[in-house]
Amino acid sequence: NESAIRGSDAPSQTKIEEEETERKRKEESRMEEEESLASKGAEGRRASR
């Protein structure tokens, strides 16, 4: 079990960190999507953010 070896000293902390990293990655990709859509449609909307 890879995760057990990697987080043997603090498995719960590792799991929390992994979930946080995953959430951040999803959030970043969503923001990138929104920005690309905004730049295609209305450049001014992205600038006012």
C-alpha cells in the first residue's frame, strides 16, 4: 500500500493534504476555464475582477 508507506507517520494528515491539493487543482482548472471563456467573450469582465 503506497499511501500507507508515504504517510506512515501521519496518514490522516496526508489524506487531508491530498484532498486539499485535489480541491485546489479543481478550483484552479475551473478558474482557468472561466478566464479563457471570459477572454473569448468579454475582455473587460475579466479585468474588472
